Amino acid sequence: MQPAEPREVREIDSGKTVVIGFNLAFRNYYHWMMQSLPAIHYSILTIGAANCVLALPPLTWWQEETLALLGYAGLPRVQIDFDCHYRFQRTHWSEYLNGTADNFLSPRCQEVVDRLARGTDPLPDAPERFYVARLDTPNRVVSNEAEVRRLLESFGFVTLVPSYFAFTFQIGLFRSARFVVGAHGAGLTNLAFCAPGTTVLELVQSNFPIM
């Protein structure tokens, strides 16, 4: 194999601590919500908003919306390009980015969820029973999707694809839910916004390891 071409090294000295706010999976809804956002939140609480600069690649509209809801949209940034290397004078990196909190109830993750949901009420006309369909991705699709949907609709469930809606609308949908069914995946991330007592049925493929 040919050795990799040497990449440009960009020296960044902002005079402040650079907060690493993303990992390789940052484009995925779950990894952004439950890893990147808690890492950003915890880092800012630790070093202070006035003392930090966010290191982030270009983000989608919904990622920008989450930062705005947390109050961090106006912080200065270093935009990361993936075709070069960077050298910073001071950085802050949180272990939330490596999935440390994925297998337990994290107070910092809960703080992020609560702040995102603040001011967003349950939707008065939202369905209380819905099926979260994976119609927006080719990964881990339900092989008999049509049959599952027909069965659930016979019990009064409405089929929804969360990514088709604005972020705050998604929060309202899940805060209104009483019964949620869906396949394992990022589409169920918004279960964090459900009210206590909500019943959830997660469909998991037969060869998926359960810890």
C-alpha cells in the first residue's frame, strides 16, 4: 500500500481553549444527541463559555438548531476540514465522545435533554400511539415493514418518520406519546423526551447483541 500523502497542518492559536465537539459518528442523530452535545455541554460548564472556542465541522440545520436551543450557537468556532491536520495550543476533550455514557443514565445527558425540551409542550393534537418507521435510511430496514405497519395501524398507531419533521416538533411528538413502537436505531433517540410511564416496544434484529 502507498503511504498516505502528508497533510497540511494548520496552527490554531485562538487564545482560548478549543472544545472538541464531535466524533467520527457526529452525522448520526443518536451520536450527535447523546455524545457530541453532552461533550460540548460538559466542556463549556467546565471551562466557561467565555474561555472556549468550539471545534466543529460544517453542521446540518437540525444540529445548528440543537446548539441554538442549548444557548451555544453564538460561541466562536474553528471550522474543521477533514483534509488536513490541526495543532491547537489548548484543547478540552470529553469522554462522552467515545460513548462512555451509553450504557448508564448520565446526569449530563439528562441535563442536555431537559434544556432542549425546555419551553416545548406536548402537542395537543399529536397521536398518542405511533410507529417510528425507518423509511429515511437503507440501513437495518424491517423486512416486513408493510405488514408491521398494517398490524399496528389496526391498533390505532400512526406511522411517523421523525427526521421528516422540525426538531422542536419531534420533541413535542414524543412528549405527547403514550405508546411508541420502532426498530432499534437513531430514530428512537427521541425516547429521551417521552413522559414517565410511556410504553416502548423496540424491535431488534435477531442477530443483534443485547447487553
